[in-house]
Amino acid sequence: MLLYPSQSIKIYNSLSGQKETLKPINAGHIGMYVCGPTVYSNVHLGNVRTFMSFDVIFRYLKHLGYKVRYVRNITDAGHLENDADTGEDRIAKKARIEEIEPMEVVQRYTVDFHNILNAFNFLPPSIEPTATGHIIEQIELIKNIVDNGFAYVVNGSVYFDVHKFNETNDYGKLSKRKLEDLIHNTRELDGQSDKKNPQDFALWKRAEPQHIMRWPSPWSDGFPGWHLECTAMSTKYLGEHFDIHGGGMDLKFPHHECEIAQSEAAKGQTPVNYWMHANMLIMNGKKMAKSTGNYILPGEIFTGENPHISKSYLPSVARFFMLQAHYRSILDFTDDGLLASEKGFNRLMDALSILNDLKASNTSSVAIGAWKQKCYDAMNDDFNSPILIAQLFEAVKYIHQIKEGKASISSEDLNLLKETMNIFIFDVLGLENSSGTAAGSDKLAGAIDVLIKIRQEARANKDFALSDKIRDELAEIGIQLKDGKDGTTFSLN
Ligand code: AMP
Ligand code: ZN
């Protein structure tokens, strides 16, 4: 049962190049697959941005009452650098450099990935399958593709025959490429390759003797091609035809194009209704990427230890910064941008605490019902978080006007305003109050109240040394106590 059946979502579908109304395959249910990280190094903030875009989409769909099965994989099978045909695999390379086992590399960076996403208050996906846990499914898929005549075996490796596929299907339909152009733009094979054509891609590679991550298969001891795992795992958990597939823009070609080809070749039907691509986080005018050294790690944002930033920032401030851009827009990472977001975020949090103390009147001079629908309209329009945030600041204006007596609000509207602000700020955007989660901040307030009571008792006993100590030490960590005629209150810096 949808909680909000009247809300109809439009999604920009990379496949059609248009915004389309979301019509789930099974009413009330959504299957969503997002390509996960390759766990060979720490995730950088660019990776986080893409996953955050889909975290917000997941949150909004859930808020509307959809039963969402969100699958995000972990790429832990070693693939060759740049998906090349020869060379070293990225996980094995790291294992060699760090003198540990490949699976220790995988474990280390999977844990790092989870820690970072937790710090940013991500919801865990419904299923997080690993590539190495689905080798059997990948082998079965290759068998299907070979049986259907769309792949060929050479020297223990299996390649997808792009030219054969394109005779009956449309290779390039997602990335808007034509096979003729691809042929024109690629160099001829150098005679060393097993492939029939340079556009063909590996489904299975025979492992060289030094290659550590290897599995037995009908063709050789080897390892799966990179594109295969996502087709195998999305099919296993979401079926041969599911609703949404997402990932970063840079995965559209060849990765997602090859996923479509593999599914169509194996199962005879196109796998996905809505292809969604998140745009890149850039820094110094270039894509943030590990390989070029042009990146910033989330941990550096939290400590401020990076030359690109002037200070540390809360995870929620970084989250707010990223959600102030639409997921399909390029976002430029700058310290000025973060500083501005910090101001905006604090203004929003301040408005929330004012909201808690607002008094209702008999009538409303502000149209809260219409404002609430505008919040939904923003998210319904291809998950437009910046427009939603602009609407939240409209509410901040109302809150100040009501506080200053320049506007009035009925108790019914006041409750609606509180509820809607909480839904969009915490449930949908996934922001957290400055002092942690909303629940965390309640606990913090409770703990400070306990200290205020102890201080009152100390003063009553004329133990001014203790009462000053409590006040000064709290001040040192940014908690100010204020003694007024109605007792002591506190504020957080
Ligand atoms: P990878 O581990 O390299 O496969 O990347 C994991 C995810 O992060 C993929 O969906 C990429 O598209 C995405 N990604 C990589 N670099 C960036 C960037 N600079 N901005 C946004 N997303 C990125
Ligand atoms: Zn993938």
C-alpha cells in the first residue's frame, strides 16, 4: 500500500533521454540495482556523491511507501586495470604492494566503505552481494550467452561477440554510440589478442600463472569479466526485468552498455526500465579520481586535514553540500562551497529549534498545505533535491516571520509544518542534527540537563569551584550555559 498514492514520480531515463513517469513492474514494489565500489582502495568523496544520490532516491521511494529492494554490489573479484585485456588486477596489485592477501585488501576496503557510508548516515541497501560470492551464477550466464551464439571461446577465455549481437540487437543504444563509429575510432588488434574484434569484451579470462584470484570453469582456471557480475547479481535478486539501474555517469559506457548486451543475449529481453546516471564530483576542474591523485577522502573532510579545505566539516554539512546540486549536474568541490553550505545547514538547524518553540494562533497566514506539496513536487521531478532545499528555506522564512509576529500559524498547520520538515530533512535527505541523530541530540540534551542539575546542587551547597568547573569545561567543548531568571539553559556552538 502506498502511503502517498497521489505522488507521481518522473525519472530522467538515460535510455530514452527523457523524463518518464515511474511505473513499477509490480505495483507498490521497486527493484533497484546500483553498481557498487571496487574495494581496492579508500572511497573518495566522488564515489560517495554517486552513492548518496541513490541513497536519497531509495529514501524517498521508501518514504512514499514503496517496498524497495535495493541491491548494491561489492566488486571484489580482481579486474584488470581499465578493464584491459592484459595487465595486473587492481586488487592483486594492492595486495602485492601492501604484502597482504587479496581478500585482506577486499576486507579492509569493504570495512572502510561501510564506515564512511555510516558516517554520512546512509541507509544500508537491502542486499549487498559480492562478485566472488556469485562466480557460479556468472559461469551459468556465460553458458547461456555461448549457447545463444553471442560469445566465442579462445584459449580458455570467452568473449562477447559485439558484431554478432549488433546484427539483431542495438549495441550502443544506452550510450548513444554506433558500432560503426566505435569500429572507426578503435585501433586494429595487434595480432596478440584472442579477440575477433576490438569491440568484443571478456566474459571470462584465462588466468596467467601469477594471477592469484582465480576460479575453475568449463573453459579454464580464470576469472569473470567486470561487466558480468552486475548482470548475474541483478538477475539473481531482482529478476530478468527490473525497474531501476543506477551508477555514475562514467559507467554508462562500456559497463552498462555491456550489461544490457549480456542480458539481452542471455535472456532475450532488455533488463531495465529506467537507467539512471549520477553526474561527477569535480575538483580543480577535473573529475575526482583515485588514478589521477585529484581527490579528497571523506575522513579528511571530517578532520580538515587536506590542503583543499580551510577547516573540518560535519558529515551532514558535506551531505548538505552535495544535495544542494541535482544528481544529474556536475558539482564542483570547493572550500567556499562547503563554507556556504555550513552556514545554510546551521540556519536550517536553528530554524528547527525555533520551530519547536513556536506558538500556534487561531488562524494561519501561511499556506503550509501548498508548501508541503511543493516539497513533494520537487522530489517527484527527477528527485530534485536543490529545489526541495529551496522549499525548506521558504519554510525557514515562515518560521522567522511567525516567531517575530509577522505571520501566524494554526496548530494544525504548525503540526503539519513540523512533520513535513522532519520528513524531508531527516528521512528523505538523510541529514542529521549537528549533534548526531535526532535521537542522539535528545540524549545529549538529557545529559546536559543532568550536569545543569548537579551544578545547581553545587551552587546550593556553595561549592562554587565545582559549579564553575562544570560551566567552564562545558564551554571548552562548545556548550554554553546561560543562567536566566527561569533557570539555566544551554546552547551549542
Ligand atoms: P568505482 O569503484 O571506481 O567503480 O566507483 C564507484 C562509483 O563511484 C561508480 O558509480 C562511479 O561512477 C562513481 N564515481 C567515480 N568517480 C566519481 C566522481 N568523481 N564523482 C561522482 N561519482 C564518481
Ligand atoms: Zn555494475
